[in-house]
Amino acid sequence: MSNVYFSTWQGEVIDNRNIANQEDWQESGAKLPVTYDSNNQTKAFVGWDGFALFTKEVDVVKLAVNYARQYQEYSEMCGRCAPGKWGGRILYDMLDKIARGEGEMSDLAHLKEISSTMKTTSKCEIGKTVPVPILQMVEYFEDDFFTLIKEQKKSPWYDLNDEKYIANITAPCTDMCPTHIDIPAYIEGVRDMDFSATLSATRDTMPLAHVCGRVCPHPCEDACRRSNLDEPISIMELKRVGADYETDHDLPWIHPVKPAKPKKDGKKVAIIGAGPAGLTTAYYLAIQGISVTIFEELSVLGGEVTVGVPEYRMPFDKYNEDIKLVTELDCVEVVTNHRVSANRLKEIEEEFDATLLAFGTRLSKAIRCDNENPEFNGYWGAIEMLDKVNLWHKFQIGSPASNELKGKTVVCVGGGFTSMDVVRCSIREGAKRVVMLYRRDMKTIIRNTTEEEYTEAVEEGVEFIFYSAINTIIDDNGTITAVIVDKYELVPDPDGGRAKLVKIEGAEETIECDYVIPAVSQACDLQILPKDWELEMTSWGTLQTNGKDYMTSRAGLFAAGDCEYGPMTIVNAVGQARRAASTISRYIYDGKISLTDKEIMEDHMNRLKVYNKKEKITGWMPGLPREHSEKLDTAVRIDNNKEVNLGFTAQEAQAEAERCMRCYYLGMVSV
């Protein structure tokens, strides 16, 4: 709920202009940005779906002028269609003419005509939607416009600079992405086969283009407006096109900006952990010329993507290109085989101007069933199992997991990416039977991972038993021989609440097995944290931050990734790390925590929600089929680690990119 003076947001007209007592004002149901930041209240917000005034002390004419000006700056850079480019210029010119006291009544008619043309013929949504709030301002505050025209006088606030106008351009897919990648821009680069453009747009907020073009759960696709028409764009797979081209053709690194030379001011940042969060933070600090040292416990870089994500999903030679993109920057130093203890962390903190904790969650949690004992032969934590698989196949470190799993029966408990990796790796290591037990249903496991993951696992022979959980592990002198599995059903709540999972009495099943692999979740190894620092922790046993700037309760100590949030997706870790790097880059110079206007606006728009899944899309050709990249046949991939998803051909990539509707939206606040 938002307290507003006047609002037209999402078609809900709230008019409190004639209500003197603010306590009696009707509120908006939308999460409008009433407060801009801790120091500023918002005077007004204008966006793709209307406008809102939070105080009566707003010059609506000047507000309209500045919204049109912000759009004109964008349309001058775009220039993809005449209605969008020239229409934006005309809107601004006419509104500015009225605001400076030189307007005519015919200008309002012309403004409405141009707006109608833009809404009908612009190629992208920003051109279609910018006129919406402007026309509403003219409609509901017409006296303000009429007075300036009739009396040929300037808006009273026209020459004053007592207001700040802050705009941000987003898209539903961009808004949903934790890294806020300019997705329409990189898709446009693919469409034009402009690999410099597509990679620059991607790496502006996401340096790991190979990784997140392959193993991202792509929440962006859940917010793709194309799905309101037919099917969502294959956003994730288009992300890898430019990165694969760069790698396959041995091109020089394409950065969003030219990396700065190392600064000579002596400032330096320490990063604990060389996984996605650590690498991302290092990248965005280093391209600014800030010296970074990464301390990594393992002998290899890449964190859990390296030792946890299998080759068939994420070939290490591709991931290693993402790693080299970071480590080959002049400002980055890497120290491997370096386990940071609590005492060592204290030393590092003394030596560096800021420290980022980016260690993962590498402790497998227990199933919590009867007779569970990690010392049993056959009890194998998911993290340890995947370490063994990946260290052998990627680096020939250790020995093949097939020594343990070939011809065996494996029962895995879980329902996320880690458990999917466990069962699909078990198949490849020669297990004769692989079972995954999950307490929920198929739809939930797909929501936790992806439909592709589930489908491919089924094709490879993994058995899924839903609504189930281990009751008891059976052993024979310390060696696991079977599990007793309880079955459950969803029982509707008679009061209309959430259905409850209820055990079905007498439906237990005994499954003979050789291995039980818990993959229910992971926890942080907190030995690294000095107890006398008394750092604030979450109820999940992770480091507490405010989720915006990622500084912990100790000044100068930051956290991002799994150690801050718990086991999460790679793209979430990257999104946190990008924001942390931005915060750190200012903190080490002024000792203050601050966000940029762009970051503040990203947060406001994310709360407001850009995507409307109920929207009816018109004006586009429906039924354009989504492209599907070639996958290795099950018989070809089932006993090896060849990459399953072969990616798009150039023709497929271009055809898929052509389906993008460029759903840009402009939002602006006045503070």
C-alpha cells in the first residue's frame, strides 16, 4: 500500500486532491516508491503504467516535460524506429514549449495525435508506453496546461532546479534477472550477429557469460512478455552465443568498458573464495583499476561450479574462459591452496581496505531420519560425491567415482540442482539403479531446477518417487543395505489454507540400496569467522546483511553468495557480488555505504513488479515457434560427460532473437 496525493497507476485512479487531511487519503495498492532512499522522500513517480504524486507540491507540467526529456535521451541513442525516435522529440518539444509559456491549444491536439501514433506504431514497448502517463497528466491536470497556454506564462517552477529527476530503463526480463542484465540489448546483438555488442551488454552486469548461458535457471524467462503471446524467448541460451563465438575464434576479451590501469593509491580489496561471487566481485573492482587478491582454499578456481557442476552441463574449458577473463586482468592476484582460518582472516582484514567473504556452503546437511550415521559405509554427502566426480573428470585428481558406484543402487534425497547433479552423475558412473526421493511433486522439482533438467534425468533412467521421504536407514554392521521410505499425500485445508503433506499410514516401502546420498541442502563452514567479532547471523546460519549493499555487521567486511543467502543459484550469487563490488568501490575511498541512483531505481522497480502476466498482448504476430537447440541423444550421452546441450546454430540464434519484442519500460522519480 502506498500513500498518494493522486495516482493513475495500473488503471486505478486515486484522487485525493479535495481531501485536506492526509490521514484520510485513499491509498494505492501498488508498492510505489514513496520513499526514494533514507535521506529523500519521493515527490512523484512516472512510468509505463501511469503516474503518481505523493505531495500536492508537484508541478505536473514540469514533471511531464522531464519525463519526455528522459525518453528523448533514450530514443536518440536507439533510433530503431521513426515513431519512437522522432515522436519522442516532438513530445518533448511541445511540452517544453507549453512549460516555457509559448504553447498553443493546437499543441495539445498535436501531442495527442503524436502519442496515438507512437502507441500504435513504435517497434518497442518504451515508445508505446511513454505517452500513456503524459496523456493522463494532460487529462487529469488539464487546467495546469490550459492556464499556461491561455496566459502565455511560464510554469512557476520552470527555471528552478530544486528537484532532481532520476530515470531508469528496464524490461520485465531484466527486472527479474538478479544481475539486471540488459537482456533486450544482448538479444539484439545476437540478432545482428554483433558479438561485441551482445557480450558488452552481458558483461556490463554479468561477467560469467559461458556459465549463465548454460546452467542458469533463467527466471527471466518466467517474466518474458512473449509468453503472454505464445512462448517465452530462449533467453538463457542466447546469452552463450557471443561468449562461445569469442572463445571458439580466440578473440581478445570483450569488456563492457576498457579495463583501467592499476591505481597507484594503494587501495586493495581481499576476496575469500574464487567461486562465481568472488570472481564477479574481482572483475568489477579490477576493471576500475582497484587491486584485488582472491584467496582460494582449493587448488583450482571456480568454486562449486568447478567441483560441483558436472561437465555434461558446464564444460570446464568453457568455464575456464570466464575465469581467465577475470584473472588475466592486471589488478587481480590469485592465491590458491590457501585455507583462511579465523586468525588468518584477522590478518587479512588488517592488510586490506575491505574484505569480501564469498565462500560457499560446502557442508551437506543431514536427512534427519532414523538410524542416520555419516560414518556408515554407503552414506555419501552430495558435496563430497560431486567433488570426487568432477575433480577426476576435469583434472584427473583422485580416482573415478565409478569405482564405488558401478553396478550399485543409489538413493538420493533432494529436489534441487545439487540432487539432479548427483543422480545424473550416478547414472554416468555406472550405477544400475538411481532413485530420487522428493517430498513434493514434479511441478515443484521443475520449479526448483528447470524442465530441461528433469526431462533429461528421466530420459537417462533416473527414477523419481514423489511425496516420499526416508523414515529409516537400514545397515548391516555399519554398511547401508536399504532404506524404509514413507509415502505422503496432500490433504486440502478445510479452511481454504495451504494443503498439508500427510503421511499415508501403511504405505511404507523398503528400497534395497548401496548408497544413500543426502542432497537436501548445504551449510556454511563458519570456522573462518572469529568468534570475538560477534558477527550478526541469519536464522539459517549465514552472514546477515541488509540485502542491498552486502556489508555485514562489521564495518569493511562484506559478504555475497551462498555464505550470505544460503545455497542459491549462480545468477543470484553474481547479482549480489556485482552490487557488493559497486558498494566496495566507493567504501574504500570515503568509508561510507551508498548505492548509485541506478541501483536504487533497480530496487524500486523490482518491488513494483514490471511484468504483468495477465496482460493481453496485441499488435504482434503470434505463433512464432521457439527455437530448440540440439541435444545429445540419450544413448550417446548416458555413459560419458559430453555436453548435452549443443547450443544454437547461427541461424537458430538469429531466428530466436527475432522473436524478442524489446519490452523496454521507462520509470522516473522526482525527489
